[in-house]
Amino acid sequence: MIPIEYFLTLGAILFGLGLFGVLSRRSAILILMAVELMLAGVSINFIAFASYLDTDAFSGLIFALFVITVAAAEVGLALGIVLRLFRERRTSNVDEASDMRW
Amino acid sequence: MLKRIPLPDQFDRIIIGGGITVGAIGVPLGIVLVTLVAFGVISAPEMVFFVAAIIVILGALGCVLLPNIVHAALSLTATLIGVAALYLLLMSEFLALVQVLVYGGGVVLLLLFGLMMTNAQDDPVVTDGSQKPFAFLLVSLLVGTFITLLLSGDWGNPTAHVVPFELFGERLFREFALPIIVVAVLLDVAITGALVNVHTATDDLPEESE
């Protein structure tokens, strides 16, 4: 059997890589992709805990399902915003859309 | 370096060179892993885990580091399919199916459509100082903390269990009925919001003559 630490470590690494992408990328769509990586890392942790430690209640599986659903909704909505931004400004670079930053 | 590979121009050199590199690394690695399994050092599920983990981590690295935006999207697809394989190893077939359907199909397709519609170029050239050193420092601190903590924990020696589809559905639609409804409303609001957001942008275009 695979030890649970393997999955948790992989989830942490995936989350870290996603965070790196969010912090260092400038294109809005690439930031969205990095957010997907972070969510995948969190889902791995949820499912590992559910199927290893919480086999009676398995709430982690249901949480992972909700994470996937909310991520799909988020991508749809965020791409709508990016599309709108591109129509108004001809750019998808987040540095050029910092009007609301204080 | 990839520019010197003698290939016809219509091939994408990054994709072909990347495929050759992955093959050149992957075949010896696969031989090593199979040998380790044959000598009983690691078990067969662990071998599958290592293969999936390598695909996931390389894909994630490609997704955050490749400058070309379409290559990054393809790397993201590889990562998400690898994550589905990990879900299978965690004995949750249903979530692996959902992962392939929703992410491998829907989300990546949506991202690629977004790329085409915004005519997005590659990641913008940074002129005001790269954030990569800062991001790398922060991420390495955070991930180092995570891994140190989880390796120092005492997890016992648990084994993964299969959750039957019937039990999963029963619990999902009985005890989590209210969150399901909330998520349904959320999806409705998200779709409506995206439509309204994109649609109003066309209002100021000149109307077609009748």
C-alpha cells in the first residue's frame, strides 16, 4: 500500500507550484491556470484524508466534488471578465488593469 | 538549442523537442522503476504513483514556467490527467471520472477558447522587475513548512478504502442536500453573470440595419 505521506507531499508541492504561478505570472489566463493547480493540490489532500483516515464518513470526497464544481464556475466567470477586459482595453495583462488598486 | 533540431518548419519545435526529451528521460526511468518492482523494493501501486507524480510535477512546472501560453495550457492538461490517475490510486473512481470529464474536457477547452478569443500573446514581458525570486522564496518557505510538518506527524499506518458509489450518492444527496442546492444556485449565478458580463459589451456596437 502507498503511505499517505506520499500523497500529502505531492499535494503540498502542487499547491506550492500553483502559488508560484499566481505570484509570478502577468497574463490573467495564466494566473487562472495556476489557480487550477492550487485547487488540484488541495483536492488531492482532501481525497487522501477521506480515503485513508475517514473511511466511514468520507466527507473529504464530497468536499473535493464541491471544489471541482466551484472551480468550474470560477473559470467560466473569470474568463467572462477577462474577455470583457480584452474588449475594453485590448489586453489581458493584469498589470494594465490595476485601476482599483489603492 | 531546440532551433537546431533539423525539422520541417510546420512542426512546433517546443512540442516535438519536449516529447523527445520526455521520452529520453522517461524510458530509462521506466526501466529503473520496473526493475525496482521486479526486485521487490517498491510495490506495483507505488510504481504507478511515482509515474503519475512525475507527470503531475513536470506538467505543473511546465504550466508555471513555459513562456508560450498554449504550451502552458497543454502542460496543465497533462497535470490534470495525472491528478485523475492519483484519484484512482486513492480508490475514488467517481472523482477520477469527474476530474477527466470536467477538467480534461471542460475547463481546458474553456481556457483554450479564452486564449483564442482574447488573442492572448505569451506571458507579457516584465519591465518593472520580475517577481520570480520573491515568489520562489515565499513558496519554498511555505512548502518546506508543509512538508516538514506532515512528515513529522504520526499518521499510523492507514490503508485506503473503496467508497461504493451507492453509499457516496446516498450521503451526498441526503446529508449534503442543502450544500448541493447552494452549489446549484452558485452555478446558475455564475453562468448568468458570465453571460451578462460578456453580452453587455456588445451593446455599444452599431446595430445591424434591418
